[in-house]
Amino acid sequence: MTLARSDYGAVIVGAGIVGLFTAYHLARAGAGPILVVDRGFLSSGGSGRNGGGVRQQWATRSTIRLARESVSAFRRFSSEFGYNIWFRQGGYVFLAEGPGELERLRSIHDVVRSEGLPSRMLSAEEVGRYVDGIAPGAVVGGSYLASDGTVYPFPAVWGLFEAARALGVEVALGTEALGLIVRDARVAGIATSEGNAATPVVVNAAGGWSAEFSQRAGLAVPNVPSRHEILATEPTKPFLDPMVVRASDGLYFSQTMRGELVGGLSVPHVPGTARGVPSSPRFLTAMARALVDLLPRLAGLGVLRAWTGYYDDTPDGLPVLGEDPRLPGFVHANGFGGHGFMLAPASSRRVAAVVLGEPIEPAVREFSIDRFLSPARTAHTETLQLG
Ligand SMILES: Cc1cc2nc3c(=O)[nH]c(=O)nc-3n(C[C@H](O)[C@H](O)[C@H](O)COP(=O)(O)OP(=O)(O)OC[C@H]3O[C@@H](n4cnc5c(N)ncnc54)[C@H](O)[C@@H]3O)c2cc1C
């Protein structure tokens, strides 16, 4: 597919939730012709491979604010875009297996509450009311926020794809971004597998491949892709409203409205994308054991399918948003770890504001790549990169 034009107001690399949302915000603001390129197909990246969890319980205020704004956007999504994303606010329960984890959850709960969100600490007995059938003695308590929840990711991507195109955005699937054209030490264009195009702005929304694309642009970044596995079981009678996350090891699962359990657990993999995204028997065994130990009622439940995808990890667990000072015109929208779907609406609104040249919001400054270029400036670390 050849590109429709030879020049664009901005080019976005990656047609996942972040790239499409950014394109949508830009097009709504009336920005010049926008091109989104993706070498894969729609939902081939993390946006089509995730667990659909949406939470506002975070350790850092800046992440809580992104998450909170994003929850409002997900609540509006179906009426705004005409696609039902099945956003269900069934809450998130974090489980503590011991007193240390409980203290950790309590300190996070204090931050969440101070941001105006009514999270609650739960006793072991109260956890049992939300997670029916939990093994006796498996937890000492937990934390809970009722307005957290889950979405069905695919219609969110479809809705944004349609909405962006209806606003005139060109989305070129099967088109690889090969590198940048740099003139006078700033971005002047992009080289793609379908030809070159002039543009003053390129947004790196390449998800787990963001480091690869930054490197193609000649920029070293600390992002590291890591493979994570997830599975869906056969349906079972609905018994679980919230998403459940265990604080000690990040085991997470929720039950869909069809009754399937969907969840994951991190097992070690060599970092990087070179080995592709195969599922491993090791994950199936570890996940089955963890689930059945915690919820004996799940013994004997069959696994329907398992799949994997990449997190895009950063050293401090926070995303990277905004223009790279080393190369004016190169804008980051990446580094979301395993939580980019839930943070996409608010993050991409901020990225679009940067592209539009609007005043930089404090939150964008906090997420700037600057913090890694001068290590003394790394101010916060997100410690709830779980699930
Ligand atoms: C197993 C798993 C579970 C997860 N669970 C959750 C969850 O519960 N909640 C949550 O919020 N997040 C979750 N995530 C993370 C979430 O899926 C991602 O953070 C999010 O989807 C990232 O969106 P994105 O648009 O940045 O990237 P992606 O959706 O990965 O899109 C990036 C796109 O860039 C394209 N691309 C890359 N390089 C190039 C190039 N050079 N040229 C052209 N195109 C290129 C790729 O083809 C890809 O389509 C999970 C991830 C995984 C793997």
C-alpha cells in the first residue's frame, strides 16, 4: 500500500491503542494530515494481547492521575465511539499474603485515597467476600477500589481506528517505519517500507518495539521489551466480579462476562523480541498451580488458549512521554510496561498536546525521557508494576 501523500503534519509509528488514540486527539484538534503506520495488522501488538485490566491503584500520584482520567474516558468510550468495549467496573482486589505485603498495600492505599479515590483496606474475611472460594489462610488481607475494572480491548482498537479514519487520519497497515530523515538536527521526515514522507513530527508509539525504533532514529533509550504470557480458561459459572492481583508475585486474573477466567503470571524470559512470542509449558504449569492453590474450585478447569505479548519496561516503571531533547520533532509515547492499555486515553491526550505545541503539563515533564538522560533527575519509581 503506497502512502497517500508525500508530506504529513505528524506521523505516528504504531497503530495500537496509544498510536490510534494520539491520532484521534490530533485529528479532533484539527492538526494537519496525520499518518499512522504499522508493520503488522490491527491489534497485532500488545493492544490485542492484554488482560483488559483498568486500575487506578498505583504507588505514584502521576500514574494515579493518568489512570483516573483514563477511567473517565473508558466510561465515555462506547457512546463517544459507537463501539461497546464492555467496560465493567467490578473493582480490583490486591491480595496480601503476609504482613509485609499488607503494609505495602496500605501505604499505596494512603496515596490513592489522598488523590480522592475511595480505596479500602480489606481483612482476610472481606477478601473472601469478593473472591469466593479463596483457600483458607491464603491471604491476610488486601486492598480494593470499586471503580477499577476491565475492558474488552479489541472493540476499543476498532472504534479508534474507525473514528480516526473518519476524521481523515491515514492508517497504513503492513507499513514499516524504517528510520527518520533528519535535517538541521531535527526530524524532517520518515522512511517507510512504502516510501519516504516529509513530516516535522514522528511519534514513537511502537509498544514493545519502541526501543528498536528509537535506535533506528539513532537514540539510545532504557526501554526493554519483556515477554509475558496469559491464558483464558473454558467458561465456568460466574463467581468473580473484580480483577484479582496478588501483590507478592503479580498473579492476576478476572472473569469475563462469558465466564472464562483470563489471567497471567510472570515467568522469566530472556529480554528482547528476538525469540518471538511463543507460549511455554512452564507458564501453563506455574499458572495452573498458582490459580488452583489460591482457588481450589478451579481444579479441573480446562485452558482454552494461551498467548503472549511484550511489555515495554522502563527502569522506574513509568511511561516515557514527550519530545526527545536530543532530536526535536521526535516524540515518545511508550514505556508503559504491562499497563499501556489502561493509561492510553490520558497519556495520548498529553502526547497530542505536545505535538500541537501546547504548554507542557507538569505530568508530561515528569514522564520525560530527560529523567534517564540525567539520572539524578529520576524522582519517582512506580512500585506497583504488577499484574
Ligand atoms: C500478556 C499481556 C497482558 C497485559 N495486560 C494488560 C492489562 O491488563 N491492562 C493494561 O492496561 N495493559 C496490559 N498490557 C499492556 C498493554 O497491552 C500495552 O501496554 C499496550 O497495549 C501498548 O499499546 P501500544 O499502542 O503502545 O503498543 P502496541 O499495541 O504493541 O502497538 C505497537 C504497534 O507498533 C507496531 N510497530 C512496532 N515497530 C514498528 C515499526 N518499526 N514500524 C511500524 N510499526 C511498528 C507494532 O506492529 C504494533 O502493532 C498487557 C500486555 C501483555 C503482553
